[in-house]
Amino acid sequence: MGTIVYTLSKEFFWLVVIANLLAWVPAIYFLNNWLDGFVFRTGFNLWIYALTALVSVLIAIITVGSQAGRAAGLNSTKALKWE
């Protein structure tokens, strides 16, 4: 059961990391353009992007892990009987 959860979590981990990296570029660009319009401009820290990436990876791992663990724990003969 552990290897199934690990394999699925690993695949989704990389997909979430790639999605975060692709989302950072337009987010930084549009945030800079938006903040330029204010008189009192404030900066933004890049650690916020790392924190959001960490949170999204944790949510993905918890979700995939729980679903894979539940599916791996099912009795396959009962599932095949209904198919």
C-alpha cells in the first residue's frame, strides 16, 4: 500500500511544482504592473511564493495520499465482483 501512495504522490508532486513555477511568472509580472499604479508603492517578498507553493504541494500530497490509501485498502475481489 505504501508504494502505491508514494508513486502517485510523487507524480502529482512534480505536476504541482511545475504548475507553481508556470504561475509565478505572470503573477510577478501583473503584480509589479498593478503596484506601479499606486503612489505609495509597497514591495512584495518572494518568500510568499515559496509559501504558497509549499501549501499547494501539501494539499496535493494529502489529497492524493488519502485517495490512494483508501483505494489501496479496498478489497479488489469485491470491486471486481460488481464490474
